Amino acid sequence: MTTQQKGELATLRVMLRAVERGVLVSRPVQEGSRYDLVLDDGSRLYRAQVKYASADPDSGRLVVELKKHSGGYRRRLYTYSEAEIDVVVVYAPDLEAVLWLPAPLWAGKVSVALRLTPPRNGQVASCSFAADYIW
């Protein structure tokens, strides 16, 4: 699949999951906004950036890429801020799951690594586990 196809699949899976949870989904009419969907849970609206992420079984991690480059000769790297979006929602096909990532996990970062399995050294204090974010 192309990157665009993966993005569209992720958006459709997130929309399906939202409907299953009773969340109203709205999609911007214009392309180019920093968020892909608006999710309404009845008490709050969330500007959601949708991502597709494949698991890496060798490392036991799911890495969510958050960077975006501007076009042109001098490419600039952009990250997401809480002023632009409220949540990153990830479709992980290998887990057959949708993950809801709150702002403290991703704000200002170029990627987020979520553990699929405990680390071999047993250290879990600073680890984020994908299972904790399943939506």
C-alpha cells in the first residue's frame, strides 16, 4: 500500500472505532489542516491527527512517526503542538487496534515508541506500553 492508502485506511478504521464507541465523527471539508478528524464524545470536541503505524516485532515496539516536512528546497521539520491538535489516534494493523495517545505522550516530539512487550532488561519505569492506550 502507498502512504496515502495507509493514511486513508487508518482514518476509516478510526472512524469505525469512534462510531462503535458512540463518538460523533466530523471530517474537515478542506485538505491541509493539522487535524484529520473532529471527535465529539458528547462532552468535548477533540481535534485528532490520525496515524498508521506498523509494529516492529524484532524490537518489540510500535513507532508512531509524528514529523511532517514542508515542501521546497529548504525542508523544515514540523511537530505537533497542543495548540494544533488534542489527540493522536493511531491505527495499528498488526495489533488490530486503535490507540488513543494523549498530548503529554506526543507534544513536540518527532516520534513516539510504544512497547509491545516488556523490555528484556526488566526496566519498565519510563516505558509506555501500547496496551495502555488501546481505545
